[in-house]
Amino acid sequence: MKAMIGRLFARREAGSGAANSSQLTNSDIESYYLKVIAECLRRMLVPAESIEIDVRRSGTGPTGLTAFAGYVRIVRWDPVLTPVLLQNMPVIDARIRKVAAASVILEHTHFAGIWFQATSSTVGAPKTLLGVPAEIVVTSGC
């Protein structure tokens, strides 16, 4: 298996005469990460029509590998689901990283993370602040 993956990701010399069709392109990798993100959000019961997902190359990771980042734009605000989605961004990011880590894709790329965006132009977005800031009070003996 490792030999096959090595052939997929190996850089071919221009004059080697080898076909480049077996190499994964940035588009292939972006598509893979997009499917992972979409599946994770689908399992969290986020309606596909409420979000737009995009994956882009975002530079170079700390280990020198090509880095990719996922972008989720909220296009339809659900008063129950969307706040829960935004509260759980670290959990969603961890789930996506776990799935990516289980595949061989991270041997040759770096996942930079997932970015969420909800703008004031989002359909159904609140126009005023909702709720109040809460203060966490720690008491001894609890």
C-alpha cells in the first residue's frame, strides 16, 4: 500500500516519459478534504442548503508540506442549529482532523483547519445581539 501511495505522490521528471495521470493534483486533494468536511457536517444534521463549503490551498504547513484549509460559509441562519454549529467549531475541526489523520492524505499534505463565516447578509441572521454575556463563577467545594 505504501509503495502505491508513494507512486501517487512521487514527483515525476518532465522527460521521464511516465504518465502524470496517476498523480494527485491540488484539485483532487481539495475535493477529498471537501468531501470529509461535508460528510462531517451532514452527520451533525447541518442541511446542505444552509452552508457553502470550499477548500483551498493555503500555503505551506509547519513541516513544509502543502497546506489546505476548509471554508464554511453559513448562507441560511437557523435560530437553533446555527448557534450550536458555531459553539462546536473546535469539535468539528477535531472530527475533520481525525478523519484526515486516518487516511494517507496527511502523509503528503497538511490540514490547516476549518474557517467559518456568518455575515450580516446571511438569510435569517439576527439583526441585534441575542442573549447576554455570562460570567463564570467558580466556587470551592463543588
